Amino acid sequence: MGGLEGKALQRTPFFATHLWRLCRHKWVAKEGSRGPQAPAPPLKRRLRKSYCNLQSTMDMETYRLFIGAELPEDVKAELVASQARLRRANLPVAWVAPEAMHLTLRFLGDTSVALIPELCAAIRTAVAPYHAMELRLSGTGAFPNDRRPSVVWIGVGGAVAALGHAQASIETALGELGIAAEPKPFHPHLTLGRVRGEASHQQRQRLGDVIRALPPPAPLAWALERVVLFRSELRREGAVYTEIADCRLQIAD
């Protein structure tokens, strides 16, 4: 169980601490009244009100989330090598740091923290029937295309059919939680970089030429054995990803 999932499921210490602080507050008569201190409302009523206020706060809090899979170090090294060849063109691209490289299965965006326990359970149920998949690096490309690139990527080959089925199961599980379906078809890829907004039309065309001339990556293979729910925090130095829940696929004996 990931760190945040544990906190979300085991709220007793968090709520107990805050409820105790709230209930220690003295309930006094309105300012200007005379006579003895007004009696406090029953403890049960105070606890219920405090709990509802805290629950409302948690329901309003959101995390930026996505579902993905980590990559082994040798695969990341090959991605970095491809980045190095592309960097020689000195074009305005924000390159993904090695520690942030991953395979995205579904981007969720801002999601209520209160939904995380159900989300974790839904993802685990969705991937439980699937066995570990062998994937490999395959080709280089760009979104929306290499004539006007915005995102530069390395493709994913291998057991992509099984990966697509698993991703579809996750999509179905998310729909049952009321999360809107992803309108774009699933295209497994590993992002190398994103073209900066200030890039000119000529620079994008030049990048497309470089992408088409780039030699394919070494067809390194790796086993996808688990799917992870990540929290993404956007910081000045780049995105920071924190694992929330670990969802294991079946491993053959």
C-alpha cells in the first residue's frame, strides 16, 4: 500500500487530533452577556459537526494524478542517448529528466483526495487478471506528427495488444467511478521532450527533420510487472512524481 493511500484509508489519527483540538475550545456565552458561562453543546453534536467540517475540507482538496509504469535504468539510459542526439540541433525543447521518465497509461489531472481509496481499489481490480508484459523500445516519433511536432517520443513495442487491453480495463473502471473517458485513443509511448511555446514554425520543421533522421533506439526489452498511481507536483525545477498506490500484475511461476 502506497503512503498516501494508507493515510486516506486510515484517517482516525488525523481526525482524532483535530477533533480533540476543536473540542477543547470553550463554548462561552455571547459577548456582553452576564451570568455564568453558557453550557457547551453535547459532545456528540460537537464531534459530528467537527468531523463534517474536516471531511468537507478533504473532499475539496485535489491532487494532480496519473496512472503509469516505471522504467528500468537501462531503458532510461537509451532514452537519454536519443535525447542527446536530438539536443545537438539546439532547438527549443523542454527535455524530460531521466528520473521523470515513465510510461503513461492514463492522465487523470486534478482529482479529489477523497476519491483516492476508491481509485486505488478500481485500478487493482482492473489489472488483476493480467500477467506481466514484455515491452520494448520501438522507433521515434512526435505528436501530433513530425511535420509540426509538439511532443517528441520513443515508441513502445512488444506486448502492446495486451497492454492496450489492460489500459481499456482501467478506462472502464475509471468510468464506473464517474471519471470522463479519455477521448483520444491509447498510443503507448515514452516522452523525450515537449516543444516550447515560443518555437517558430521553422524550428518545428527543423525538429521534424531531425526526428526523421534519428536512428532507431536499441530495441531494449523490459517487463511491466506493476501499474502505479502517481501524484504529479509541478515545481520550478520540474515535475516531481510520488507513488501513491502499487498495483501488481500476475507473475508467472
